[in-house]
Amino acid sequence: MMLLLMAILCCTLASSAFAETGVTVHCDQQGFSLTIPGDKTATWEENTGYQVFVEHAGYIPYVIVYRRTLENKFKNPVNYLNNTYREYMEDQYSNVGTNPCKKSEIGGKSLYGASYHYEVNGTKLVLRVMIEQREDGDVEYSAKYIEGKGDATLSLLDTIVATYQPDGAKTEDTKTGDTKAENTRTHNTELFKSVESLLEASKQQEPEPEPKSDLLSSVEKLLNAQNAGSTKDVQSSQRTEEIVEPRSVSSDVNTTNGVYWVRIDDAEKIYEGGFFTASLYLQDIYDANKIESLHSGSQVRVNGIAYTVSSVVDHGEDGIEIYTEEEIDGYLVFKKEISGYLAVMNDWTAATHMNDFKVMMPLPYNFSFAWISGGGEAEVYDADGFVSLMTNSEAAPTLNQYNTMISFQDGLAMMIIHTDYPLGPDA
């Protein structure tokens, strides 16, 4: 579902690795090189550009470089910065202040530049955008930093502009049009299209010998590990007439590159401590032979409770329904998947708590939160919008292991997907 989210592609580093001498970095995706201090991290991110982080990878402050195709050159940089981009910022944030476009020179190059001032959760931020018009493809530079603390970021921006060198004319582009607003709308539309397929794909993966670069492969890898379990785990659970348990898995979690169901209960800590705790879950998987062998008198444990089977109804592709001697409010159906059976009670799926992970603020620049309503429509928030939403007690959604997934890439929380329904057994 999240094919739109591509794993960060690291570009080639060359020359000296010492910070004081600088290194030359090559962006193969767009065909250019820069010289940056050796202690900086540089990565390529689809739909964003080539990112150089001033302090910590994935966090403000940073500088982004994006090279346009010859067919997609800026027609009027002044209008773009003073009107198009300003309107885009005003759509995203409230109380945006703009320092209008001015021409300047950096390293002998002539550029158009404007700055946008705005506030997110009490933190004042500045986004500096500069445009260099070139015969071999226009270049858009942007620098984001905390107001009053931009010296290092602006110095890095000057270095990047001065040392930018194309490797050749750029002929392919993943972006079209003259506005970042248009790019954002395209991103959100494609994300919505991918959400439903991700949730379905998360149940149908096979082992991959090598990790893939996109988020779907992370889902496959996660559920492959979840569903397969170890040989020892499977063998130890095959005891006749004992309680049928979900397949056991290791409590180790992969927060480098992994996808989990998640519960978030302490959103207020975003303000108080600058973080929130992601309680990570895996959906319970049952061995097919055990579920298909259930009969009157068998016992099966679901969501921590052992139920005694009174009767079994096989609905074919719709699953195996279990009637229990204990009274339950609703129904219990085991749904067949490639790797086994999922236990579904009243539309929510049983899951096991694996571990907790502290997600620190600020969130990565390209973080996304997709909120899918009951009607199937998706509303997509960036990092600032998600923080604002979660710290608003009246508007904040209930994020738990029955309706919310989180993905990690390179150790960072990159996306959260939430559906209004189901809320789970405590609703």
C-alpha cells in the first residue's frame, strides 16, 4: 500500500571523509555533484530531492537540492516565489510571513531567493527557497531551520550553491508543473491509492532473499518474519488437544526498516517531553492445520483469552467461524491467509505486543500521516500537521493496534496509516 513511500537511496560519497576538508557527493538520480563538509549526511528522497542534513539525518535543519528537466524550467521565478510558493505555504500553515523575492549572487552565480516564516507548535521556523536558472536544467535549493539559529544552515546552503555541478543535461523528472503545491497534491493522491493495497499486501508476503528499496518490501519482510516464526516455535506448539495458541515470534523489533501495528497513548508527551511512545504489535498468526482441526471441546486462545469450542462452521473463503461455550459479544472467525489464519473478532484482528519504541521530535521532513475515514477517503498530513492533530485533544484520533500501522526507514518513523474503524475490543 505504501509503494509511494520509497526507501531513502544513499548517493555515492567520494574524496576525503574529514569534515574540515569536505567531500564531493554525487546524486546519480538527478546527475549532479556537490561539495559538503565530511560530517554531513546526504541522501536522495523520491518526490523531495537530494537532502543534506546539518545535524542529524531526517531532522531540521537541512538543505534540499532539486534539479529540473529542460522541459520543466521555471518560466517566471519571481512570480513562483512571490505568489505560487507563498500561496502554497499559506495553504499549509497559518500566519506565514514572507520576505519577497530578491536577486543575489553566491559563488559567482545569480539566483532568485525568498524566505517564508511560520510557526509550528510554538517553534518559529524559516524556509529559504532559491532558484538558479541554468541552460542544463534549473535548480531549486531550499533550506529549513529554526528562526535565529540559521547560520550553519545558510552557510551550508552557500557552499552547496557555489559547488553545484551538473553531470550532464537532465532529461527525466519525477515532478511536473511549476508548483510544489501541485507536487504535494499528486503525492497525496497517489498515497491514498496505495493505502488500501498496502493493508491487503501486508497479509500476503513471501520471503525475500534480499531487502527491496520500497516500503512494500518492508511490509513483506516484516510479515514474513511474523508469519513464518521459527521451526522450534512451530514444533513446540503442535501438541494434540492442548490450547491452540497463536504462533510465537521473537519480541525483537526492527525499527531500522520495519512495519508494525501500533498503539499511541501518550500524545501529550509531544509537548511535554518532545516524543511519543509507539507500542509495536504484530497480528497473531495461527497454524492452518490447528485451526482446521478445531472441533467441539477444543480450546483456542484469542487476545489472551482461552475459549472452548462448542461448534465449528466452515464458510469456505469467508473463513472458519467458531461458536464458543463462553459468551462473547459478537463473533469469532479465523480468516485464511497465505501463511496461516488470522483471528478476527467483530472486525478487529487479534495482535500481540512486541515492544515499545520512543519516537523523538521533530519528525522527519518527509513524514506522512494518512487518516482514512469510514467512507474510504484519505486525509494526508505532513509532520507538522500530525503533531498539531495529536496535541489537539478534541480532534486527535484513537490510534491503536487494531486500526493503525507505522513504518520505519533507516531508524526513523516515516509514515503512520490510520483507519477510523475498528476501534478494538475496548470500544
